[in-house]
Amino acid sequence: MTKQITEQRKSAYYFGMILMIIGGLMFFSVFITGAMNFGNFSNFQADAQSSMLRAIGGMALLITGVIIRSIGARGLAGSGVVLDPEKARQELEPYSRMAGGMVKDALDEANVSFGGKAEKVIMIKCPACGKLNEEDSKFCQECSKQM
């Protein structure tokens, strides 16, 4: 499995990000110009058409950017465009490895360990009652007889 993301996917990711930024700026510019021209109804029809085109164009660029960025990040198979589970597994491998590393870092920081090596504990059976006691016990935890 590959551990690197291809240059084409990186380019698609960044291109999608640029489209998202441009689309967001276009969409939010409608609100800024609306606030700046509040109460000014001269040339209202042209201003309304311009605002509508910027809003719709901005949303279209924003959605297109999200789709392209998602495909660039996950690859064609990893994002579900191409239905090939084996290829999807290969394309998503860097993210799976990264997520596992992040979980491991969080567990290490919290001093939590799973699957570590267990200590061997030696137990001694009480001759009187048969209860298992720790190796260094002098008396049985069950019947209190001397070990």
C-alpha cells in the first residue's frame, strides 16, 4: 500500500480549496454590498440581478470546490466515485494511518495502554480450602489458615 498522496490528488485538493474560498467570498459579498447600499433604491433592478448572480455563482463554486477537494483528499475510489474497495483501501491508507497515530498519541498522553504485556502473577493454592492466593501470602484470604 502506498503511504504517499499523489501530486494530482494534492493539486485537486488545493484547487478545490481555492474554489471554496472564491465561492465563499462571492457569496458573502452579497451581504456586504447589501449592507453598504441599504436604503439606496436607485438602480435597484441591476443591483438585485448582480447580487443574485454573485450569490448563485458563489454557492455553485463553493459546492464544486467541496466536491473537488473531497475527491482530491480521498481519491476517486476513496470518495466513492469509482466503486473499487481494494483501490479505496489503498487511497484511504494515509488517513487511516494518521487517525490511528492520533488515537495512539491521545492514549499515550492520557497514560492509557491497551494490549500491553500483562505481568505474570503466580498464585498459590491453599492446602485447606483450595482458594488461590498471591505468591507472598502468609495466610489464606478465604479460610485464614497458614500457607
